[in-house]
Amino acid sequence: MRKIANLIALIIIAICLSCESMVKETKWTISSPDNHIRIDLQLAEGRLEYSVHHQGLPIINTSSMGVVRDDADLNQGLSFLEKSPPESLNESISFLTGKQLKVDVSGVRQIMAFTNKEGKILQVEVLVFNDGLAFRYLFPEQTEQKVNLLHDATTFSIPESANGWLQPYDQVTPYTPAYERLYENGIAVGQTASYGNGWCFPALFNSGDQWLLLSESGIDGNYAGCHLDNDPGSSVYRLRWPEQAEAKNLGQSKPSSVLPWKTSWKTMAIGDLNGIVQSDIVKIINPANRLSQTSWIKPGRVSWSWLSDHPSPRNHQKLKSFIDLAAEMGWEYSLIDANWDQMEGGTVEDLVQYAKNKGVGIIMWYNSGGPHNDVTEAPRNLMHQAETRQKEFKRLQDLGVKGVKVDFFQSDKQIMMALYKEILEDAADYEILVNFHGCTIPRGWSRTYPHLITMESVRGGECYSFDDSYAASAPELNTILPFTRNVIGSMDYTPVIFSDLVTPHLTTYGHELALSVLFESGWLHFGDGVESYRSLGEVEKSFLRGVPVTWDQVELIQGKPGEEVILARRHGKTWYVAGVNGQDQAKTWSVDINRFGGNFQVTKIADNGSPDQLVATEIENPDNISVEVLPYGGFVLKLTPVSSLALN
């Protein structure tokens, strides 16, 4: 009897010790497979906190987690509930567009669950990869009525010594916000944004050798897009909802949903600058491709009339000349931009057939509004309602139109995020490719919907046609975008503009040519006029005839945002190298060709003593290439394997 009593006592003690251990568990660490990145979570007086380290150095200091819903405060009074076992993530993902068409993923996934005093549950799902991490909140309970998310308490405490490359979130106007402001160049953390509405994602920070790119991903129509804000002098950045005045006050700035529900992912690309450039974290954490058949999805090069001649989409004959240009250059598409429904001198049907006969696909422009904007450019009122949109997509499919450019969204509210998804799903049903303009940033949707070929959300080349201050800003901006906006997804900048459209370029012809490689976009819209491209030398035209739009590998050779950048991109076995100078001083660069392996014939096209001159040189199997660039200059190299030349 005494033995039984002792055994029972031991069992009780063991249970008590186990319970005590569970109660005392308040700290957790999740590390990347290579142990270079770790996130530490802890409960401190009922509040959830986290910090992030890279190679032992802090890159996010202690910051807050949690949310407040209208039915539950999940930001305080929390206690630990349970955690899932760590799950290894090993996957090889293939894409149809992007800076690398195959990505090998290695990471760790874990979910931590907490409960508030009323028993409401907050789950934190964490993914940690060798090049960054992401986390989001899950609400696993079930409700029939919608709950409203009042406050996302997530913060990002950046080291006070850091500098940032940040884009102000714009004021609300008929044309904004659309992620089209200039980036602030290397400012000290703690500064507040120019327009009082906070800062955009993606946001780049640097402290010592540590680089961090914050962004957001995984919004499926049940959430709003967030951006950043901070108090004056504070290096602690918090999340901010879209402005209520966006989309003409339609819908709410804060999201709502029935439960279960998931928030967006908050993403962090972490490492050196090359690691930032190579990161695909925003895309890989989205759901896999939902399309069963993708052979119709074809990225390509595009001629475009509107930038050099705004009224041209109303002129049948002018549009034919740009189709002719595309055919001459071997470009796959020609874009018919705003107000084509007012075309004179012929019909859209005739134009599509004319292009088809020349082997050129047509892309058509549309206004996304609808009641959410007052922009008068047409056609409008065809994209915001399902029945009308599906009827128009069916008409385009029957005509043989290949894609659409849908413009003027100007809001990150939940109702607009839902509209993006609806357009993508309907376009897929009719095999219509999609480009979003006047839009939000890429949030990884192109993994799930690979017919999303590109997005704008950049102050791009079109500004040369209406902003007389843009020319002075472009050289610096062009050295920032490869480390910020273009990291998170295809960027429809509309580059390679040699003509002076409003004010004279500061960038040289070499700089402009380099943008065709430096900037990645599944549709590469060439923004200049027909005669500008026809007047180029044969080597330059040959380069533009063959420049790819999809890539197998990207490497940063050298660079610093705001000063200069040299990128190398590989397509098959051929390497392309592009460099641009963002500063008002001549430079000499050296590119080590041996780093690429193998023997190459190198085509070099660079500045030639005058901003509007290029010189082309063929070099057989060099060890390195020296390049002299002018102030705001640039160059391109094409490295063709000697074995490929022998086969030809």
C-alpha cells in the first residue's frame, strides 16, 4: 500500500513539475537552417515581443507583436498555449517570370499559440529561411459574423545607427497613392515622411554590414495592405492602414472577416546587398500556382506608343507604326494604351489582325474604375464588376488579344485588394495576361497567378513626359530601385528612353540602355519612339532585339544604393552585365569575366565621350573588362559562350 502511495506521489510531483515548466515557458527561438538568422520571441508581462539577429548581430531590436480586434484584445494579457513541432521546408519552386525561374527553398516553419484572459486565441506563424524570415497572425476560431481588426500592434525597432532608403506614402489625390514617390536616399532612421502618411513597403535599412528589406506579402482579398509609420526621432516603425479617403472613401481602411482568418505576412530579407538583390521571399511564401495549364503565359518585349506621343492610342496609323517596330525588332507585343476606344482611322479589330499577321501580340489598356476613381481615361467601367469584366475578357479572347494593362487603383484597402484578385481569376479563365498600373506593390501574387506578368508601383520612365523635375532625380533613383522596389517583384519602369520628352536627360545613352538589363520585368515596355530605336547602330539594335525578360540567375557585382550599381543576369548560358552611375562624376569600373566561368565572346556597349553617343566593341575571351562611364553614365556587356558561337 505504501509503495502505491509513493508511486502516486511521484506521479503527482511529475505532473506538477510539468505544469510548472509549461507555465514558465516564456521564451522561444527559431533559427534558419544555416543558423545565420534567428528570431527570438518572448512573453513579457502578458505582451508578446520579438527580436531578430543575423550572424549574432541585432537587426531588429525588441519589438512588439499582437493585434486588437473589436471582439478580442490579443495584444495584452496573453499566456502561452502551445507550439507546433518545427517543420523543415525544402522545396524547389519554378516560376514563369522573374529574376530567377527556379528557387530552391530551405527553411523552418513553426506556429506558436497564445490565449488572452477571455480564451481568445492568437497564433503566430513563423517562417525562417537562410536569407530572411516572415511571420503572420492566425485566428483559428470560427464565427459566422465578421470581426474587425482595429489595430495591428506589430513594430519594427531598427538599430538607431541605421540608415534607410524609404519612399514616402503619398497623399490621397485622384491619381495617388500609387507607390510613385522618390526614395529618400540613405537617411538616418527616425525621420518622418514628407506627406505625413508614413512610409511605403519595401523599406531598406543598413546598419554596419547588415542589410534588411521590410515588406508585406500574402494578401488574398481578405486583408488590407499596410505601410509603415514612425514618430519623429523614433527608430521604431509601426504599421499603418490605408488612408480612409482612398478609393473615394469606398470601403473601410481596416480589414474585417469571419473567422478563421489570416493576416498578411510581414517579410524581412536579411543579409548582404547581394542577398537582398537575390531574395524571393515575398513570392515564395504565397500559395502555389493555381492554374492547371500555363502554356499560354509568355513574357516578352513590348513596343509602346503613349509615352512618346500621348494622343497616339487614338490614331490607327500611328499604332501600326509601333506594331511595325515590334515586328522589326522581334519584340513579342505592342501595347495599345489609354483612350483607344476613341480610335480614328481604323478599328481595334483591324489593328489586332494587322499585328497578328506580323507575329505581334496586342495588349490593351483599361481603367480599373468604377466608383473608386474619377480618372476619365477610357475605356472605363469594364473592370470593376464581374459580369461586365468577364464579358470583356471573352471579347478580347475571341479577338486574339493577349493581355491587359489595368490602371488607376490608387488604394490598398481590402476592397481593392479583392478587386486585384478578382481580375486575376477572371483573366485566367480567358487566358488573358495582366499588368497592373497605378497600383499596389507586388505582394507575391505572381506565384499563385503566374499570368500576372508585371506591375508598376514605381516612379518610372513615363515621368519624363510630364514631370520637369524627374530628369534630375532619375540617375540616383535608378541606383536605388534594384535594392528596393525591384527586389520584391517585376517592375514596369518603361526604360530605355533616349529622347528628351520634357526636360533634357541627365542620364547618358549608356545608362538608358543598361536599364533593359538592370530592371527586371516580365513585360519590358520600351518607352521611346519608333525613330529613336531605328536610328541606333546595328550592334545596339541587335542587343535590344535579343535582350531577355526572364532570368535564371542574378548576381550583384558591386553597388551602393544612391551611388552606383552593376548587376549580372544569366539567361541560359549567356550572361548580361549592366551598370549605371548615379553620380555626377566619371568613373572607371572593372568587371572580372573569370567569375562567370568558361570562355566568352563579349559585346561591350558603353558611353563614348558624349551623353548621346554609344560605342560598341567585340572582345574575344577577356579576363576582365575595363569600362569608363560618364557622369550619370552606364554600360552593358553580353557574354556569349564561345561554344555557343561554334554551334552557330
